[in-house]
Amino acid sequence: MYQIALKNKTITLTARARYYREFKMALGVQNLKNAFFAAYENIDVDFLAAWIKYFADDRDLELGEAYDILDEMVEDGRKLYDIYADAADFLNGMGFFGKLEVGDKRTIAYFEDKMNKIDIDSKVASAIDTAVSEYTTQAVTEQMKKDESKSRKK
């Protein structure tokens, strides 16, 4: 649970599976961790507003009101990158980023580490595909040469 204390009210955000699904559908993403990376890099206020709207316990909260809440938070001295840090802790708290080990650091430290931006799985898969393709090409070429050599001997 995360609470946003405003001048006249408090907004409570709760991590629920249904809210998570609605949030991902609204963003049009499959992988929330990658979407968060992109949004954080650009300090995308649309992402933050959607985060507030879709995780708010007040299910009648409109997107325009979520932007107003962000404005009020900034007027109260909060920086957008600090709000992103809170969003990262909140989303990681229920495991919405998958198995993300951050130890005793804030979750946002993971997203600030340049090494975590490299998609190792896709790099390894690409390297394997290239190696298999090159090996297959070489093996087929060698086999064709052997077959050609055999046919010449006949």
C-alpha cells in the first residue's frame, strides 16, 4: 500500500492483480519492467498518472484527477524522479517486475544501473542464432563439396 498525502485528502494505492492487469492494458504493454525503464528514462508523466489512476482504491478516480494529484505533489515540493522511485518500490513490492533482486537498496537503483538496461536474454539468443546459422552454412558447404568430389570420381 502507498499513500499520497495531499492538502485536502489522502489517496491510497493498493497493489492488486486486477489493478495490475488494468494498468498494463491501459499502457498497452506485456512487460511492465521494460515499460517502466522507458517511462523512467523520459520522466513520462502519463505513466505516473496511469499508475495513480489504476492502483487507486478509489475506483472512480479519473485520469484527469490523477494528473491533478501529480501537480499537487510537485507543488508540495516532490520531484517527479522521487515519485518514480516510490512507484518502483510499490510495483516491485508485489513482484510486478518479476524476480528483481535489489537487496536493501531502493528499487529505483536497479533502473538507474546502465547494465540492467541490456537485455542479456535477447543478446544471448541472437548470438546463438548467428552461431548456429554460420555452423549450418559451413557444414552444408562442406557436405556439398564432399558430394561434388564423390560425383566427379564416378
